[in-house]
Amino acid sequence: MTQSDWKTDYQSRLTTPDRAVERLEAGWRLMLPTLAGAPTALLAAMGRALREERISGLTAGMILPAGNVAEHLLDPAVAERLQ
């Protein structure tokens, strides 16, 4: 792969957090990074998609959840759609 090939490939894979979350499928188990490694934009997109019922049936795990996890994924409104 030449230098220009990898750049083109990289550019073609860039996406938004909301589009990335659309690819999640029911039954998937997600292991989320701890504390400062938690992807804030992806967590917010997941929270929106769960509240809007665009995704459900996911299992999420984290050793030390940060505040942004509680804000976006531990909302009682999404409890039925996330394990």
C-alpha cells in the first residue's frame, strides 16, 4: 500500500459518533474504557440512540465508570435497552 493509498483508506473510514453508534447491533457486548479513556462523544451518541430507541439489547461493561457514563448510559430512561 502506498502512502496515498492509506490516506485515502483512512479518509473513507472517518465517521461521526452518531453514525458509528448506528452500527451497533442487539446482543453485542461492549467493554468501555475506564475513566479518562472513556470516549465522551461516543457515550453521548449511545445515550441519544438509546433514549430515541434506535438501538437496544446491548450489554455494556466498565471497571471504573466515569461521570460521563452515568450521565449518558445509566439514565433510568434507557435502563430497559441496555444491560
